[in-house]
Amino acid sequence: MSGNDLSHAAPRRVLLIVGGGIAAYKSLELVRLLRKADVAVTPVLTKAAERFVTSLSLSALAESEVRTELFSLADEAKMGHIELSRSADLVVVAPATADLMAKAANGLADDLASTVLLATDKPVFMAPAMNVRMWLHPATQRNLATLAVDGVRIVGPDEGSMACGEFGPGRMAEPPVIAQAIFEALKPAPRPLAGRHVLITAGPTAEPIDPVRVITNRSSGKQGYAIAGALAGLGARVTLVSGPTSLPPPPGVARVDVETALQMKAACDAALPADVAVCVAAVADWRPDHAFKLKLKKGPGAPPSVALVENPDILAGLSAKGPQRPRLVVGFAAETNDLEANARSKLERKGCDWIVANDVSGEGIMGGDQNEVLLVTREGTERWARAAKTGIAARLAERIAAALA
Ligand code: CTP
């Protein structure tokens, strides 16, 4: 398969924002290369870019109408700018001028191009092009760093002699180089878990005491939701049984909302069969033996006492499902001490295959965006360095895919 062979992929669409700089003429060549590879191109021209290339030539090469106005009734009637920003697989800014980079880095939205950049939820590529002094200016370098943190992928710039007569970095990368970066990004992601069903529990549970009070815990659901997203990204069909959280379900994940441990267990049983189960939820170990029908009121007597009964262990139940047991059952262990020993004894006690153990006494872990875990399996123990919960999720998803391969 050659580098730009996208023949096995679904039709792909790029939204190309052309900024106002002398390098804008090179964007015509970029459009030609993309169209040659059957990538659909929707061009957006900034006001300044219209001085360097015409809508007519761009539209002829792209075989598509060119959008220039944020407040055009005719354009908005066809496709609103928000929809436009989401309609493509990728957004490419070439040339990305210092001005466009500054706007995007600061979230300004005062024309169609900058509004599209603020509204898009798709990967963004920028090919900067500007005078060498503008490129090296601390303001541009600051914006560049901000854009990189925001996930914008930067192609170029090249070093060389420039249209303004100076020499240095600032020339826009050549169209074949930008096109290649686009082709790589458009290649369909590997889907090693296609056809597999994964069941995930996440979030806290909430056990009612009376109509207004619950016993719950500090779990945010972030780690479980990230794992659900990562597994769906690898092609799995994911059922996410979730306790109360404020998180949106990751794309492509079917979420079943529950509150109590008993509801979570019932939803898990109903979701079977599954190839894999990953129990990330912080399930309440106990629930009040009954929920009061009416709100408990303060009175002159002693404070009320609430009797607790033990909840079923969902992970242990899934591990002991006999013929319905998922092939791989993964549990989590939230510990504050003796991490590895506690995790290994949980592995035995619950009969699962792996335990991902985390030290929840660590700063910023419970409810935070980072995690630091041990992967405890029957073969041994691995220590994974502290990383974003999404990074831990991606690594675990890869491991699950490898285990099922
Ligand atoms: N778990 C479960 N059902 C329960 C309790 C826990 O499925 N009723 C699962 C969790 O989702 C997690 C694992 O069991 O995957 C371990 O949870 P943890 O809270 O660390 O352990 P506990 O079983 O509650 O044990 P302990 O409180 O003694 O640490």
C-alpha cells in the first residue's frame, strides 16, 4: 500500500482554511494532491487570503464551493459554520499566518476561519508560514506552545530564503509534506477489538438512606470512562454501566445509567455475554438495610442509626459466571497501603485475571486527571509510571487487545 493509498477507507473530508500570506498559492497545489487521493476538500478563505488566491481557482481545484463569510445568509442556509466545523475528518490551516495562530491560541472567533477553529471537535493541522522575525517572535512561539498543548499538530515551517528576501525558518512546508501528514492522519485506525463486546463498570454508586440522602464516595468515573473510550477506539462494542457522574459518555459507547450496587449488578448481568469485563466502579461495599420512605427529621431524641448490609461483589460475580464468564475479567483495586500485597489478595479472592491497582492516597489521583498504577496478573506485576488517566486507559486497552489476539 503506497503512503497515500486511502482506497480501503471511507470517503474522507478535509476542511482547508487558507490564511492570508504569500504561501497561499501553495495551497492550490495541496488541494490538487488531496483531490488526486480522493480526499474531499472544503475550502475556507480568510479575507486576507482572498488577496493572494481567488475563490474561483480554489473552488475549481477543490470541486467545491469556497466559504468566506461568517455571516452569509446564503452560506449559512446551506451549512451553518458550526456544522461546517464538524463536517470534516480533519481541519487543516495552510498557510497558518501569525495572526491565525494567535487567534486560535487565544480562542478568538471574529471571522469564519477562527470561528471554525474554535468550534471544531476534529484534529487540527497547521502549516505555519510567515516572515522569520514574526516566526521567532516570543509571542508567536508562545502561541505555538499553547497550540501544541491544545493538541494542534504543526507541520513545518521550513527554513530557507523567503519571499520577503530574508533567510530562516518561516517558509510553509511543501505541499507533498503537508499532504503526507494528512494522509497519515486519515488512515483508518487499527480496530483489533472489532466484533468484541466489552462490559465496563465506572463511577461511584449511591445507596439511598432516605429520599434526599445517599451513601456514596469520591469516585469521579474519569478512569472508567477513559477506558471505555479507548476500547471503543480500538473497535470494541462497549457497554458502560455507570453510577452517577457528570461525565458525557465517550463517543461510540452505550451507557446504562444506574445508582445503586444492586442496579449495577443487574445491568451487568443483563449485558452479558461479553468477551471482556473491566470493573472500574467504586461500588459501595454496604447499603442501608432499607431506605426510609420519608425524609428523616431531626428530633429531640438520639440521632438515627442506619443499619448496613453488604452489597454483592459484582467483579467476583462476573469472575464466577461459569460458561458466561467473560474471557478476560479485569478488576481495579483502590488502596491506601500495601498496594501490591492487597491487589494480589484481591486477585485471588475475586477470581479475576488482572487487577489494576492504584494508590488513592496519592496527591490528585482520586477525582484527578492522573493515575499511577500497578498491573497485577497471574504472571507477575508491572509498575506503570504516573500518566494521564487517558494514557493509562490507552495502554490498558492495548494490553486487552493483545491478550485477546
Ligand atoms: N467491586 C465490585 N463490587 C463490589 C465491590 C468492589 O465489583 N461490591 C470491584 C471494583 O469495581 C473493583 C474491585 O472490585 O474492580 C475492587 O474494589 P475495591 O473497592 O478496591 O475493593 P473492595 O472489594 O471494596 O475491598 P476493600 O474495601 O476491602 O478494599
